[in-house]
Amino acid sequence: MSVAVTIESIEKRFDAFAALRGVSLDIQPAELVALLGPSGSGKTTLLRLIAGLEQADQGRVLFGETDMRDLSLRDRRIGFVFQHYALFRTMTVGENVAFGLKSRPRAQRPEPAEIRKRVGDLLELVQLPGLDKRYPSQLSGGQRQRVALARALAIEPRVLLLDEPFGALDAKVRKDLRAWLRDLHRRTGHTTVFVTHDQEEALELADRVAILNDGRIEQVGSADDVYDHPATPFVCEFLGEVNKLPVKVVGSQAFFGDRPVLGGLSQNQGGQAALYVRPQHLRIVDDLPLALPGVVEHLRRNGPLRRAEVAVQGLAKRLDVDLASQVAPAIGERIRLRITHGSLFAAA
Amino acid sequence: MSDAALPQFRTDTAQKRDTRRIRGEGVVVQAVLIAVSLAFLALFLLLPLVSVFVEAGARGWTAYKAAVTEPDAVAAIHLTLLVAGIAVPFNVVVGIAAAWAIAKFEFRGKNLLISLIDLPFSVSPVISGLVFVLLFGAQGYFGAWLKANDVQIVFALPGLVLATVFVTFPFVARELIPHMQSLGSADEEAALTLGASGWRTFLTITLPNVKWSLFYGVLLCNARAMGEFGAVAVVSGKIRGLTNTMPLHVEILYNEYMSAAAFAVASLLAGLALVTLALKTLLEWRYSDSIAASRRH
Amino acid sequence: MAAATSVWRQPSILPGFGIALGITLSALSLIVLVPLVALALKAASAGPADIWAVTTSPRTLAALRLSFLGALFAACINAVFGMILAWVLVRYDFPGRRFIDAAVDLPFALPTAVAGIALAAIYAPNGWVGSLLAPYGIKIAYTPLGVMVALIFVGLPFVVRTVQPVLQEMQADVEEAAALLGAGRWRTIFTVILPPIYPALLTGFVLAFARAVGEYGSVIFIAGNVPMVSEIAPLLIVIRLEQFDYAGAAVVAMLMLLISFGLILFVNLIQARARRRFGDV
């Protein structure tokens, strides 16, 4: 069913605004890819371009080997789930789901009985059996979202595209639907691309995440790749909280002031750099080499963790440190921190 | 999955057909629909309007000037201004009161009240005049009493004003209610908690907030008041120089085959309509966000 | 009224409810309600036999038929062309679009008597349009066709102005969804775009119809007013009144009002049902 999607150096302008500037991306058959980025980064434009709802100024989109523009909209068979679902409110749930099948040319259109059966199966699949006589206005947000998905799946899409699929739902429903969508993808195996601005959602759900910023793709990779080995400072900051330390690299060590804080650097880049360290990658240690002394100034409970804010001499901003809940320093206590993992970017 | 299932064809028009067709129609369809619309409007709106001015000028400037300055015409103009000058302010006061009660308070029977205020819209203008003849006419319910006390309502100014007020009753309230409802009461509540009196709150907070929709309502109310024909025709008695408003004067001239004179007076009313339309359009362009969405008349 | 209790209204810190409602109810009663009640009483005072005689007289029936069928026909024409006009004004861009948009309201602003004599002049056999049709034996002014022309004129803005905002607020995504699901443009228009518009279209249709049923000023000049042929019901009321037949006039008026209100009520029920089912329309 599913097909590879190749995006080749796409450029797109809206008047003076460059929405996409040279975006390329290869999506494997049956892959689940997230387009992640802040608003205005071009992620929705890219999704609409894949669907053919927008036209690229430069570049092309291939489905398998075929240029998408050579296919009519109907032949492209794209399942698109809109951010606000775009359900047809004057049609019942069943009529919404059946719409794509009924819109086929007469020769390819299934029999009415067959359509009814397919609609029933799809509503079963999205866990809304028996709701086919309801109208969209009589459903909850989460139910509407699943109807939209069933409607998109009804045309047996080659590619499934979802625009902020959980954007309009409340936190609890979001979490439930996320797990459910992951499961659905595993079972149906459509090539799927979804847009989100929620990094947690992207990391948890996608096989690969493409992070967009300002009309460009900053990095593409698995959740582990992009989270632990961000290619750019933007990716590092966008994916989660991070402390920034100005350091100087000499040999295989990074120095904060005259104190070595991180060793074993393979790349011998030398000179000024910025060291990005996530709060959970700082650990309180006894006196050891490569440790950073500081004073605990604030302590907060943060779910299962304890968040300490530690003042370090020579650093204007306090460091955020995540501690296991049983580790409990006192406020004012002098501690030493060891950096267990960090990302080094050459100073701009 | 094989790509062989994808139909392999290429047409030169494929690219053009692409996105534009998702939300638009072809150029030919567009042109046809626009042409149909323009023809329809030309036939039913623009042509009549143009003809008013053409016919008015048919006998030349002198005849035109004579027609609009002869004593009966001047009396009709005065009467029309007088009737509108009484009816419009009355409806402004009632419209503001109705909007205040309906938009700022929750009470039982509110929807019924709104429907009753709209009622005159669905009553034929002739019936709007008839009801006052039935009440105050010679054979009306109060006819004998009025005659005994020498009070004249029908075939006199009070009748004209009553009929006009009836016909234009909903206009101001109609524009104010949705606007006031959409604004809510937060501003007024803030003013009251800051110590302003109710009256001061109304004058300094509420009224400025809704001034453009109020003006809009007044504009439409006035246009209808000055142009009303059916209702005033029934109560006027059409006594020349006394109870003839401009639209009635037009009718009389027309029926007496003084077509050019009829169109001359009509052109004044058409001018009023054009000014009203221009102001209305200006208001909609500039203050569309502060005038409530509801545009039904 | 100032003593309105909490059973009747929710408490509010805003003042002025009593006086505002008092003014509203007084004016409403004196100007609108009492006169309409007087009309009903007068009509009833005619007695069953007379009411029946007036109602079933051929002239009354012919006048009512012309007013209601004419209004129905005009409202249908306005529904079709008003829909096209609203579509063109919202969806297409062409020179003069804003001017056209403003011009649609002309029938609201132009006094009906002025419209009446202008239409009569144009559509008369020697008028601009009438003279073009006369060689083919088509007469518009002074026939029932002339009545239709006038009724189309007065009802024209209603459909445009009720449909336009709904069309404007319609989200692009449902159209895109339909296209991606494989529907052609015409199928998208007729199954996806238009159905949510129907309630507004119906509202506009009813407003245009209600206005046309009672219309007087613009009709009488062009109608010719031949009894049994081109005499509208409001004119019949005026004629009865001029004959000092108050009861007869009141009966015809009551008939018109009852039929109109019945139709409006019926349509409101349909609307309410649609709103419950499809959400806000």
C-alpha cells in the first residue's frame, strides 16, 4: 500500500516571505516521520506541498518514482487529516467516511453494500463502532479527530498526512491518542508524515524526526539521534531544556574558565565553544577531576525528580540540575557537579 | 509496494490544473457567473436608478427646478423632514432602551421580546397604516371620542408619525442588540466598581462603544422613515400642501401624468438613497469590526 | 416593571433594567401590539358570515394568490441569483467588486415609490427594456409579470446579505479535504460547500418572501392594478379602506398576516432543527 516519498530541494515563497528554502527529505515506505518546528518554521507548508495543496516554486515531490504533479488529486490518494478536522458537518459520521469512496468514478466505485461494510470496518478500526448515524457536532474532540482519520484511511491512501493531529485536544486525550496512533500505524503500515510543534509528541511517536527552523531542515534522525546528538544549537534548545556553558577547548578537554569540565573529546577543534548540557546530564559527585563547584540556591519538586538551581562562579545564569528524588542537598550547600553528557558547538 | 500501480501519464495542463482547481472554478465559469450577476444587477437595480435621473432631467434644468421648488413640493419636503425628525429620535430612544435591557440582562421572555420588536418587518406597510385608521379613524375605536374632543390623528401629522414609527420600529434596536451582546458587560462593570454612576457609565462607556452601530441603525431608520410610502399613504389622506410627504407627492404627480415633475421629486429621494448607501458602505469598510455581524433589515 | 423580581431575571450589578424594559414595553405596546390587537378585533367583529364572504370572494382570492405566488416566484428568482451574486462577491476578484457589493443594498435605501415609478418607466412598452421586448409581444409593465419585476427588486438584497457572511466564514479546509478525497469541483460544491449554506439561504428566501408579500409602493405603479388580474392584496386593503369598508380591509389584512406568520414559524422550526443537528449555522 505505502510508497516512498522523496522531497527534492523545495523552495516556496508567499509574497516576500520565504516559507521553505531548499528542503530535501527522503521518507521510506511505511515510515512514520514527524515534522517538528516552531510556528512559522515552514512545517505545515511542507506538509501541504506534499499533499499538493500548495505548489512549490522550485523542486519536486516524488511518490515512488512518479512526480506528484503528473497525478491528478484523486490518483495521488493522499489521506490528509486537517488540524481542525474539516469534517463535513451536514453529513453523518458514516457519510463523512464514505465520501471518498462515493467520489470515485463510477467504474471504480464500490457497491453501496461494500461501502457500508468498509465504513463499518473503519469505524471499528478507529474505535468508534456504531457512531455512523451521528453528526460531527454531536462528537467530542477526540472522536472527531478519529472520524477524520477514518475518512482519510477510507480512500486507501498511499501516504497519510496529519497536520497537528492532536493540537486541538486537551492534554489527557492527547496522550491516549498518541499511543493509539502509534499502534494503528504499526498495524496499517501507511507511510505517515505528521506536523507538530510539541517535541515530546514528535520524539515519542515518530520513527524519525525532521526539525525545521526558518524554512530549512536543521536535522533529520531518530529520536535518540536528535535528542542526544543535536546537529545545531537550535535543535538542542528546541528539543528540551538545556544549560549553556561558554568553554574553551584545548586538546581533548573543554575548560570552563581554567577548570576542565569535560574530557575525552574526539574532535580536536580547539578554541572558544559553547557547551550545551541538559539538566539530567549533571550529577552531584564527590571531589573528582572534571567537576564544577557551585552553591545550591533553589530546590523545587518536579514530578519524580528534584530540580536544583545551582549558582556557579563566573556564570550569570544558574545551572538547572535534575536530581533523583532521594538525593537531597540543602539550600546553601556547596556541591560539585559532573557533566555526564554534553554537546559542543563552536562559538558563533 | 510497487510504483507500477501509479498511473503513468503526463499532460501539459496537469500542473495548471493542480492547486487552483482545489478552491476555484475555471476562468470560463468565473466569467459566466460574473457576467450573469452583473446583468441581473443592471436589469433590476442600476437601470431603474439611472432612469430616475434621466427622466428627471428630461425637460431640462428649469423644469426640474420649478418642479422641486413649487409650493406643494416644498411643503412635502418640509413634512417629510418633520416626520422623520420626530420618528427617528423616538426610535433611537426606544432602540437604545431595548438594546440595554436585552443585551445586558438575562430575563424570561427575552426571545419573545426580540421577536415582537422584529414584528413590524413582517407586516405589510399598508397594514401598518391600516391599524391606525382602525384605531383613530372616523369609524375607528377612538374615532367618536377624538372627534368630540376635536383631536385629529388620522389624515394629520400624528398619524403620519405613528405609521412611520411603526414601520421603522426595529431598525435601531436590530443593529444595537447584537453589537452590545458581543461586547458583554465587563466594561460597564469595571466603570461601576470604579465608582461611576449608572448614567455616567452609560454615557461614557456604553454609548461610545456602540456609536458606530448606533449611527448605522439611525442611517437605515432615517432612509426608511423618509422614503416610507405604503403606511403613510393609508393614514395621510393625501391633502396637498398639508399631509403629503415626498413619496406621496411623487405618486400624485405621476398619476396626474406630470412624469418629469414626479421624477424630479423622486430624484431628490434617490439622492438621499445614494447618500445613505455611501455612508453605509463607508461605515462597513471602516468600522466593520465594531459593527455587529448581523446585517439583516 | 421596575419591580421585576429574581424569578424573572438574574441579578446583575448593572442599573437601569426597570426603566429600559419599561420604555421598551410601553413603546412596543402602544405602537405595535395594541394596534395589531385592534386589527384582530376589527376583523373578528365582522362576524363569521362576513369573514367567510370576504375570504372566499373571487377578488380577495385572486389578490392573495397574486401576492403570495408572486412573492414566492420572486423569492425563488432571488434565491438563485442572490446565491450566485453572493458567491461571485465572496469568491472572485474583479474590477468594481466593491462597488457592486455596495449597490446590492440599493433596494433597502431607495424609497419604494421611486423604485415603482422607475421600474414602470423602464418596463413600459415605450421604456428602455419594454421597447426591446414589445416587438416580440412580451408585455411586462401593467401585467402580473410587472408585479414580479417589482417584487424581485425589493427582495434582492436579502438572500445576498444572509448568504454572504456564511460563505465568507467558511473554512478552506473542508474544500481541500473533499478534493483530496477525490471529489471533483462540482461534487465538492454541491455536497460539501452548499449544504452548510442552505439554512442561511432559506432565511434569506423567507425574508425576501415576507417583504414581497406585503410590498405596496414599488408594485402599484407597474402592476396596472386590474382587479382579478394584477391587483395585489395590499392594494385591495387600500381599496376597501377607501370604500370605508373597515371590517373588510381588516379581514384581508388578518388573512395576510396569519399566512405570513404561519410560514415564518414553519421555517423557524426547520432552522432550529438544522441548528440542533449540525451545530451553529
